[in-house]
Amino acid sequence: MSDFSYNVEEDNFDKLVVARSHELPVLMDISAEWCSPCRVLAPLLHKLVFEYNGKFILGIVDADENMRIAGRHKVRGFPTVIAYSYGIEIDRFHSAQTEGYLRNFIDSVLARHETHQH
């Protein structure tokens, strides 16, 4: 983990995702160790969180350990990435994506957060 990414669990979700998203957008990666698309997506997300150098935070949720978070967000498959801004979900995507897709997704989330558009 780093200053830009951390593990999110049921007991710290409100503090690390909802509250922090008032400062910076939080991308919550809900995944599982046994999921091969998750293993493809995770390194790309980690690369980009460093490249964007603190413009967003990556919250990592182990779905097997935190089924209530996945259930509350009606996650249908893994990985699911959910963007939070100012305390609410503003966007999401499912499954592994290309780096170009991820950059577009992140740029859109950042723009919406800056202008406070949901």
C-alpha cells in the first residue's frame, strides 16, 4: 500500500471511501484473489495511481473478506471498480479494461469531481 492506495474493509469503509471522497475521488477496486481478470486489472490501477500522483485514491476491497461491501454495491462480478466523489458513487465499470479505457475513466471522474458534477 502507499499514500495513494490502501485496503478498505467494512469497519473503515465510511472513513476511507466516503469521507476521503470529499477531498479526492476514490476508486474502489472490488476484487478477489482467485479472479484472473482482477490480477490483470490491479497492476494497471496501481501504475496509474502513481502516475496521477495523488489526484485520486485507490481503495482495494477483497470481496471474499468484505462481502457486505460488495453486496451493498450490488456487485455482479469481479473486478468492479466504483468511483466515489463527495460521498456518493458517480461511476463504475466491470471486468479488466485496457490502460486507455482506465485513463479515460479516471480523467472523467477527476473532471466531474473538480466541477462537483454528479
